[in-house]
Amino acid sequence: GILMEYFVLNFRNKVVRSGSIKCALADQIKNIVRIAEICVNQLLIDQVIAKAQSTPEYNFLPLLAVLAGSSVLFPAVTHILDYRRCFWKVTGASRKFLQSNLLRKHLACHSSLCSLVPLSLLIQSTIVETDDLVQNGYGNVFPILAGIGNLLIISVCGGLELGWMVFSVLGVWLCAIALFVRIRHGTTAESKRRWTDAQTALVDGMHHAAENVGLLTDFHRRK
């Protein structure tokens, strides 16, 4: 649909494309780090706490010490990725690209058509709606990709540990989530549309009031 066309158009921007690839890879690295942290904790519990009453395996203790020491670096890795994400300019470049194209399209129209669009609506679309589209539209692609990658990693690990029946359980769970989103989408979209219409009417009313402040003042001075 239109949203997918916007994604394709936005991805053609060089800065957005480069930053998007980096963000997607960073999310997958964070998934791997999270799973590695869980595995290290499981090894420490199984080999240290669970076997505290038995004779320790001294050949395995140096490896456990190395793994325990490396686990301290996991939060540092995620922090560095989150910090560098601020400089990849995905959100800012997407917003700038959309705002510049919207303004260019408006200025390219004939004056008779431009007069049909209130200035308040143009300002709201350029400032508020573009930010909403970038944050809640294109910006939500990365959490979805991160969630898919996390599910794949957990599924593979669970399949190796518990058997491949875990994929059937995962499939049922994904179908239930898809059904819930399908049912909820209509209500959410309608609520969002009403909120946007009310906000547009408010901004348009304030703009007309500011333009006709002289008329309002003269109206209060009538006898």
C-alpha cells in the first residue's frame, strides 16, 4: 500500500539506507549478546551453583572464569550500539527527506490549488504528521526486525535443546498474535483518524482566529 511505497521511497535516500542497515545489524547483534548472556548465566548456574555440593571440575573452571569475565562486557556492547545509533541519522534524515518533498510538492502546485490548502494544515502536516509517520511508521520497522531475529534465535536454540516441536508452538503463538493485531487494527485506525481530524480542526481554528483577530476585536467593541 501507500505505507510500503513510502518505505521504498525513504530507503532510496543514501543516508537513510546506510543508517537503516546499521540499525538492523545492531539490533541483531544485541539479540545475540542477549542470548549469549543467558547461556553464560545458565552455565554458571549448572556448573557452579548446582554442583556446589559435589567435586568441582577443575578443568572446566578456567573456561567458566573467562565466560564470567566476558559477560561483564555485554552491557558495554549494547551501550555502544545504542550510543552510535544516535549518529546514524535515520530519524532525522527521514524527517528531513519527507518534509522537503512535501514542501516542494506544495510549491510546485498552481496558486489556485495552493489556496485550497490552509496554511495551518500545511504547517501541521510538515511538522506534526511527518514526525508521526517517521516515528510510528518507519521507526517501527526496526523493533519488528529485531523481534523476528530474536524469535529465530530462540527457536533454533529451543529446537536444539527441546526438540523441533517448539516450532509448532511458536507457529500457534504467531497466528494468535496475528489474529489479535487483525482484530485490533480497525479500532486503532479509527481512533487515530478521529484524533488527527480533531487536531487538524483545532489548528485550523486557531489559524483562522489569529488571521481575523481584528474582526474579533471590532465585534467586542460593537454597541
